[in-house]
Amino acid sequence: MSIQTTWSNWAGTQSCQPEAVIQAVSVEHVSEIVADATKRGISVRPVGTGHSFAPLVPTEGIVLDISAISGIVDIDQTAAQALA
């Protein structure tokens, strides 16, 4: 997990100084971050690669970097579900 104090998109056209920028390392980690922010009444904005020109991410709350979470790790054939 890394915590920063600034965030900007790849082009530098959108930026903010949130409470924290946290890189999630697992789905469970995302759940913990969101639960903690909810308890504290803080907004959470997810971001992947930051390629949007629209002001979707800027926040004073938490920017949640989910770029490290990707891919299917298993398939449950019985339940017909992909597991990340």
C-alpha cells in the first residue's frame, strides 16, 4: 500500500490534493479502505490508469488506485463465476 498526498491524471489536466491516495493490493484491501472511509464519512473515488480527461476523480477524500488489481485468477465452473 502506498499513500501519497497528490493525484493527477496522465495528462496533468485533472489534479487534486486528497486526504490520501492509496494503492489497493487486493479486493479485500479495497473492502477495508471503503469500510474505514464510510465510518469516517469520507468519500472514496476509484481510479485505474488515470486516462480520463473528465473531472471524475478529483476529491478531498480518498483516491483509491485500483491499477494493481486486475485479471481473472480462477473460474468457478459450478457457479459460472470468474474470480479476481
